[in-house]
Amino acid sequence: MRKTTVPEAHSAEQIDESRRKFLTAATSVVGAIGVAGIAYPLISYMEPSRKAIAAALPVQVDISKLQPGQQIAVQWRHKPVWILHRSQEQLSTLQNRDTSLKDPDSEAAQQLPQYANKYRSLRPEILVLIGICTHLGCIPDYKPQRGSVSPDWLGGYFCPCHGSRYDLAGRVFDGSPAPMNLPVPPYYYINDKELMVGELKDGSQSDWEPANW
């Protein structure tokens, strides 16, 4: 199987180094997870083969052991792809936030039309995102704990390079330097336990590009 204090601006060289480091981060859960006061166990995921990465082939992912609140990361096109199993509490944080988001209805071409709903996913609980900040290409941190970034923080993604913030659907908040939402790559469900990242079921969209990586 293929298987709030914003940091000072980094130099371009530092940002490039941050992007390179995702290869290490892409094989483990992004940090310790605590949602609703529960400490979830850490899990890891096997990287796709080097041939699959080099050829930009779609990546088959087993999500059968992914528990609510847990996130895994795989590689596709040399980019980190996050797969998050959102809990019901996390899904509830996505309601009524239109005025605080730059693109709440996912109108920018950061995803295919079938993912342009309030959850930005085929199934509400499973989120699939490309984990690269749309500002200058850093790797945001998964910050599920309420209040961990600011007093009003309900959980989401925080970019440590320049302070861009995204909610738990990858939608960017107003006031962030990032111009667009995090991309949602093409994907489909093979069955209830597996999904394929990098193309649609008919094999199309394997060459898809967002408006902004």
C-alpha cells in the first residue's frame, strides 16, 4: 500500500529550511493532541515510496485507526498532506464564523467544487489539506487546544513564521498575512477505511493546481 505575539519575519533562507523540514514531520502526528480535555494517543504513518513521490502518484491512505482529534500526515508531490479526524466539538467550531474569515465560502480556487462546502470535505469529520501556508510557504502547526494561540482561539492551524491563522477547515482568518485558505487536494474514498489522495475516482485531476500553494 502506498502507503498573541507574532514571531518576527524570517528570512527567505529560513523559510526554505522550514519547508524542507516537513519530510521529518510528515511521518508522525503533528504534536500532542488535546481536544475537550482529552489527551489522545499519538499515532504515526508510513511514508509513500520514493518512486510514488518522484512520480507524483496518488497516495492510498488507511484512516481506519484515526480517532477523533487525531491528525496524520503523508506526502504527495513532495508536499505534506494532513488528514484530520475532526471531533464533533471541533466541527461545532466551524459554525457562524463568516465575519472573521477572508474566504468563508471557499470561493477562491483552493479546492475543487465538491469540497467547497462549510466543512471543505466530502465527509464532515474527515479533513484533507495541503499543509503549506499560502503566505510564504511555511508549515503551520496544528493547534487544537482552545486558547492555545489567543484567548478566543477555538482550535485550528497557526503558522509560526508570520502568524497566519486558519480554522479547522483550513480557512484563513482576517488579519492574517496569508491571502488564501489552505488547499484541499483531489481525493476520494476507496471504501470506509481508505482514501486516495491525488486524483478523483475516475483518474482525473491528477494534475490539479490550487490558485495559491
